Amino acid sequence: MDTLITLFIVGGITLFFLRGYLKSQKEKEDRARQAAEKGKVFSEGPRAQHPHIDTAQCIGCGTCTSVCPEGDVLAMVGGKAAIVNGYKCIGHSLCAEACPVGAITRVMATPGMGADLPTISPQHETTIPNLFIVGELGGLALIKNAVNQGRECIDTITGRLISAGITEPSSDVHDVLIVGAGPAGISASLRAIENKLNYITVEQDEIGGTVAKYPRQKLVMTSPVEFPMYGKFKRTELSKENLLAFWDVVLNRVDFNVRTGEKVDDIKRGPDGIFTITTPSQQYRSRTVILALGRTGTPRKLGVKGEELPKVMYRLIEADHYVNKKILVVGGGDSAVEAAMGLANQHGNKVTMSYRQERFSRIKDRNEKRIEDCIRSGKIQVLFNSNPVEFKAESVIIDVKGQQQEIPNDFVWIFAGGTPPFDFLKKIGVGFGMRDQTQEAGKEARQAETEKKALATTAAST
């Protein structure tokens, strides 16, 4: 009898905790479904890289949902991993690495969506032979990806030069010309030095590319990466200043052949396969070209009256240069939110944000929490469902839900994204095309699995 009572007690306790567990799992799944619906409402879905989940292989372990630094990109729905906020993905690939059964691959676009990207081979080569694109211009964000691609691309070029019997540098033709001195361009340049190539790097602005234009103390990098001429860089998070300082140390160890302040106007490939690269002040000749331009391109303007005023800007570098000012920040992405918070932390500033949507929906989790704190504390006022109508010398007129209001203003920052240099790519002949990359990724995954099984069979037989 005592044994039976004990069993009932143990069973009751087990059922109690099991019920609590199942309830928490159901609530978690409900939140995931709500997040997925919100993602559909507030975005058009992923337009670049994002995870592709093979639900037939997924075992529902949930490991992938806990490793992403960007928050709730993935969640468990119906016992399987699912994309709930694909637009937040910037290509860390930690979910794919964490999956114990290989059910996740990273793809470049949603099914049928590929026309907004240049056509690039797995070796990062465009439709023009020996002209390569690396970094976010090819569709992949994240510094780690840019560094890896720059290194891989130079290795590909080195192999081709050796195969062609070109082992001695030429005095009038470079082995490779690298356009851009951001993460991808620096990585490619360092690898070119390692591989003893005759190279030159051309940068229209300053060394560091897009990173140099980040706001002060912006956190960058979230994964260890292999830097040429240095080795494994293991820090997972550091500020913009620290990364630029690291690059400076590495580049000062070598003879970094870079020309800053030179914008490439044209690239032509001659009948002999040699490229002629034209800038306003120079012409270069090179056997191969790597475009590491970045994707931001020219800042997108709103077309609002008064936008040409000197007080209207599109990039914030030093927030602490502005104190006791009335400031408007236009936009609702991470750049806009980070700029607004940086400016709001300066003495005496009154910061207002104007965003055309009814809520922030495409920002990182850490920024979402911080901006909510700023709004609650009164540091930042946010006007949702609003658009600037006119910028004046001492004020701005904003349409808020159909009602116009004029507020005092000293400075305006607009973060409406940028126009990628796709016109330039098309001008020099780079092809663009539609590809269902989700299907391509599935095909590659199946091929990799087949090769893996074949190797296992061969090993077992020997």
C-alpha cells in the first residue's frame, strides 16, 4: 500500500512539472508564431542571406534557436525549427554550425528572389572572367564573411596565375587590383602580400571602408575569423575604434600598397584579357580585379523640400560634437536608432525620431531594449507613422498620421539606406539574373550528403 501511495505522489509531482513544462513550451511556440506574423506584416522577408531549414531532417532539438547573436531569427514551431524574423539575419551561420544533423544551410534570398544581386559563382567570380565581387555587395553582410571571401578570392587568383605559368611580377601589369579598403579589401590585400602577388588597392574614401563610417563605439564582429598576415582573431565583439586600430597595427607591419581618395570610374577588359581600370587621376592595368565596394553606396535621399540645407546629413561619426541641440533623426533601422541614442546621451540634446512605420520592427534585440529605455526615460521622442515634409533653417515640418506639425530644429540626420552601386556594375558589364537560391542550397546540401556517404562507404570498404 505504501508503495502504491508513493507511486501516486511521484506521479502527481511528475505530472505537475510536466504540465508546467508543456504550458511553457506552448507559450513559447505561441510567441514564435506571433513573431513570425509580425515579421510578415512589418517586412518583406529576407532579401539577402538567411537560414534555409530542411524540415525533413530537423530533429527539433532547438539548438539553432539559442545561438544566434541577433535574437529571434529562428524559433521552434510545431516541434521544428522555423524562421520567424529572417530579415534580422546578417549571416553569422552559427545556427548551421550548431545543427547536429546538418538540417540548416545559409541561402542568399527567398525562393525566386535574386534579381537584385549580381550573378556570382561559388568562387565569387562575376559573369566577366577574372572580375570578382566579395563582401556585402554580393549579398552577404557581416565582417567575418567579408574577411573570409577576400582571403579565398586571392587564393583562387593565385592558383589561376600559377596554372597559367605567371610566376614573375610584371612592371606594367598588376596581378590583381582591389577596389575598396574595407574588411574584404583589407583581407584580400593582406593575402595578396602573403601570396607575393603584384597588387594595388584603390579606395575612394579612407581605409576601413564602411566600418570607418560607423558611429563611435559601435560594436562590430561577432565571430572569430582568420586574418591574413595575423592568424586567428578570436575576439567576438569589439568596437569600431578597436577594429580600426587592429587593422592599423597589422597594415603597418607590411608594405600596404593603397591609393586613397581615388574613385574607380570605369573598368574595361581588353581582347588580351587584361583589365584597364580608370580613376579621375590614373589608369591601371591588371590581370584580375576584385570589387570590395560595400553595398551602401550613395546615401538615399528623401526628396523633401529643404533637404539640400547644410544642417541635413546622412552619416554620424562623432555624436559628442553635438551638444545642447534640437535634433531630428529620420529612419527606423539600427543605424538610425544607434545614432539617436548616441546623440541623446550628449549634454542638453533634445532628440526626436521620425519613422514611417507604426513601430520598430527591423532592429537588433539589444537596440530594441535600449531604445525602449530611452523612450520611457524621455531621452528620445519617437513619432511613428510620420514623414518629414519640409526642412527649414530653424525648424522642420513633419506629417504625423495626416496632421502636420512644426518643431524647432538645429540638425537633421537621415538614415534611409543607400543606393547600391548596381548601375556601375551593369555599366561595366556584370550580369544580374533570377536564381531560386533556396533550391540551389538544397541541391548543394543533398550533393554534400551524397559525397559524405560515398566517402564513408569507401573508408569502410578499405
